[in-house]
Amino acid sequence: MSYAILDAFKTTVARRLELDAATLYGRSLKLAEVVVRSPVATNSIDLMEAVAGAMAELEIDDKLELPALTLDHTIDDLVAEVQGQLARAA
């Protein structure tokens, strides 16, 4: 699994949510908190659209499934799920 792809995914999701990647990841922010902090996401659909859009932009959407997580999960849980899927797809 390429860590460059995972880093690009994280950066792209942060950009699509209009949030700083340095403050988004590694802080155990719940997905509900991410929605509240994002100036462009008003609900979980907007959040998942940012994730799906990042996957499509990086052309990894054909290798991965959109993670099915609740708003009680963290953004780090989401990244871990994507990382696991990337590892299995390699």
C-alpha cells in the first residue's frame, strides 16, 4: 500500500471540507465534530460526498468502497478504514 496515496487522500478530503489537514487528523475528532467545523459540510451526506469526491479525484474509487461509519466514529477511524482497503487492494 502506498502511503503517498493515503496522504493524498487525507489532503484531498481536508481541502474538500475546507479544513486544515494538520488540525483534522490525529486528534480523534468525531465525524460529527468534523461536520460542525467544516464551513462547507452541513450534514453527514456532505461529509461522505467529500470522501467520495476525494476517492474519485485520486482515481481510487474503483478499488475502494465508501466506508460506512456513524458520526460517532472519528476521522481517524475513516482513514484507518481507507488504509485497510488500500492494503487489501494492493
